[in-house]
Amino acid sequence: MRHLALPAWYSTIATLATAVDDQNVAAVISQCLFTDDIASSLALDPLSSLKVTALALHDQLNFLLRNVPVV
């Protein structure tokens, strides 16, 4: 029987490590600590932050125009 590992947000790394070692784990659903916050932007260097922001804006524009996402 194969299993799915669904960690709490504070145990993601431990769950991923366990999944690597356990052949019965078929999938891991992991949450990212930085998902919707200014901390995400501050965690990146300025150039990377600009690139991600440009892609996000492009995706939003495509959404409004009913086009496919960039990312």
C-alpha cells in the first residue's frame, strides 16, 4: 500500500526527509512558508524579486485577458 504524506507547515522538511527514506510514500504535498507576504520579496535578492514580480504581473494581465498563465 502506498501513502501520501501531508505535513503540517512546521514539519515539511522532516516529512520530505521521511518520504525520501520510505518507499511506501507515493507523494508529498508540501506547503511553502512564503506564499503571500512581503517576506517573500525580502527573501530574494533585488534582481530576482523584480523578475518574479514581472512574471506575476504578466500572469495577472493574462488572467484579465483570459490568456494562459506564463508560469
